[in-house]
Amino acid sequence: MLEVLAKIILVLLAIIGLTEVIKFIIFKILLKNTVGTLYLVISIEGHDESVEMKIESAIERLRWSPGENKKLICIDKGMDEETAMVCRILSHQNPGIEIYTPEEFNEVLNL
């Protein structure tokens, strides 16, 4: 019984590993000749206790993404002062993080 369970777990791990390898190859093929910037956009509103975790997670996602030019865009959809302060602190600590209101972001997109 234990041997069967171990084999099932091994097969599941092999499937997960294979999908990660396929994802890596697809990213390499698709982003091989890209010269532009990769943008990750997150939206933050109200009082968000987990905003630091969300931004740190997005930063790590960008670190593991292929390419050289990467930016994290935080859209301020009515953050309270405490949440905005955390976002500003993190943007000063990590280059490549920009905070925009929806109106400012629309202007940036139209350039």
C-alpha cells in the first residue's frame, strides 16, 4: 500500500515538473526576440492588510520571468493612507515599481 502511494506521489511530481519544463520552453520561444518591457499590473483599493505580501509576490514573479526590462505597476483605486504608505515604501526600496491612479495610467497608456 505504501509503495503504491509513493508511486502515485512520484507520478504527480513528475507531471508537475514536466509542465514547468514545458512552460519554461514556451516562454523561451515566445520571448526569445522581444526587446520591449514586461509589465505586471496589480490593482489595490481600500485598506489592504496583505498589500506588502501582494507586492512582494509580484516582485518575485517578475524576477522569475524571462527578459531584462520588467516593471510592476500598482493601480491606486482608492487606497487608504496606510496602504499607500506601504506601497510608497516598497516602490522606493525596489526599482521598477510605479504607482498610478487609473487616470494617470490611462495617460501613460495613451503615450
